[in-house]
Amino acid sequence: MRIAQAWLAGAVLAAACAAPPAFAADYPSRPVKVVVAFSPGGTTDTLTRSVTNILSKKLGQPFVVENRPGAGGNIGTEFVVRADPDGYTLIVNSVGPIAVNPSLNKLSYNPLTDLLPMAQIATVPNVLVVPPTSPVQDMKGFLAYVKTRPNLNYSSTGVGTSSHLSSYMLMDRLGVKATHIPYKGADAVNDLLAGRIDFMFATIPSVIGHIRSGKLRPLAVSTLQRSSTLPELPTVAESGYPGFDAGSWFGFFAPKGTPREVVERINREVNAAIPALHDQMLREGAEPVAGSPEQFGKFIKSEYDKWAVLVKKFDAPAQ
């Protein structure tokens, strides 16, 4: 009898330890904070708000977007790394803070181990754009122009972002120098529109309106494949620089230790939201993506490895 009671007590204890926390069953039961590590109005912010609007309606709790820009996305990312792993503080992040910054900076955390991939949202090509006052009309003209103008400058949404490294990579391939002027977000485009910047690689969603209105002139995209939104534009790779690939991507992350049930719930709900946003994303320049947390994690690791090699080769921290 005592043996049976001991076994039963042990089984109950084991089951209690194995069971998910009570809050996971009815998650979310209160508002969820979703951090964006960049300024309002940028691609990360726009995509995040589109997805969280759907999540708020579907799950019955507000998914509140909070912008925490600075240090190329490191400030907002670290904030989430240090947050309680209860599923109520998440972040939608991008290639820079996750896959590039660890090779650029000495961080107090490791985004590969201190954050859990939950769900990818989209991949986004960067597009090389110039102001309408530029004498450059196409990619061929741009390549010739930069070789004869040693004092050109380019803007980006921050040191270490794909916007920055796309330009850095191209200048390196061309064997020319240009001055990098980093911004905290959308202001990078504003100075380009004003003609104070010569060129920029920007995510398509952040500039598609200016392209369609004629305020910016697009020349080429940074990914290996042409954009579904701007299919008439060549890629940098097909313009004479094979292998050039510097796109952006975006997805949900949670602090390490967040219950698996919460990760899977967000993954399911984000994947379910993507079809409703599919046409909107394509119009704005994003390529929708869905998949498991494991698939997202493998993709992130491949991006991390790629950028680690490139950052070392190009000595990007010197910018």
C-alpha cells in the first residue's frame, strides 16, 4: 500500500512538473507588448502593426507595439532579452540585430541563444534608389557614375542593417569609396528625398510609395531573385556582380525560457494571419513567409554565418 501511494505521489509530481504553466492554456489573458527596435514608419514597424492588428482581433487581447529604436536595433533587442519569459513581451526583429550585430559589436547578450525564434513574417529585397535630381537613370549609369564621383554619400537605417551593408558590399565590389551616413530609421529616406544623400539601399516597403509617385528612382534590387513588386528592375547580381545577395527579413522572437506552448501558439496564429496579408505584402514589396519555429531558426543560423563572413571581410565596423 505504501509502495502504491509512493508511486502515485511520484506520478502526480512528475505530471505536475511536465504540465505547461496554467497561463499557457489560456494565453494570452492580458495585453501583449510587441517591441520594434526601430523608429515608427519603417518596414519593421509597418509589418509588425499589420500582423499585430490581426492577432489582437483573433486572440481577444491587445498586441501593443512599442518602438525602442537605437544602436542599430540593439537597444530594443536587449530590452526583450532581459524581459520576463512569460510570453507577454515579444519582439519583431530583422536581419541586422539578429544576424549582423553580433559580428559588429560586443553585445551583452547573444541573440542566437537568448531569443527564441517564433515565426517568420516575410523576406524583403532592398532596392537601390536615387533622388529624381540625380543624373543616373539606370543601373548601368549608376555603376559608371560612382566610379567617377569619389565624394558620394549614402544613407542607411543604422550601422549593421542590411541597408548599410548592401551599399558597403556594392562599393567594395566596385572598388570605390563612399561616405556612410547612418540614421535611426525613416529619416534616412527623408534626406534622400531632399537631395542631401546621393543614393541608398532601402527596403522596398519603406520607399514603394515614393517610387510610384516619382519622388525616388529605383535602379536595382539586392536579392538574387527579382522582386515580385518591381519585376522590371534588374538585380545587382545580374548587373555584373554574381552572388550579390543582401535582402532583409522579419519575424517574431521571445525571450529564452518562454514556454514552448506560447511559441507554438504565436507561430500558428502568425502563419494563419499571413494569407490575409499576402496581397498587401506583395503590393508593398514584401515576400510573405510561413513555417515552423525550427525552420525559422535554421534560416537565422544560415544568415548569421553568411554575415559573419562578410562583416569580417569588409571590416564593416570601421564605418
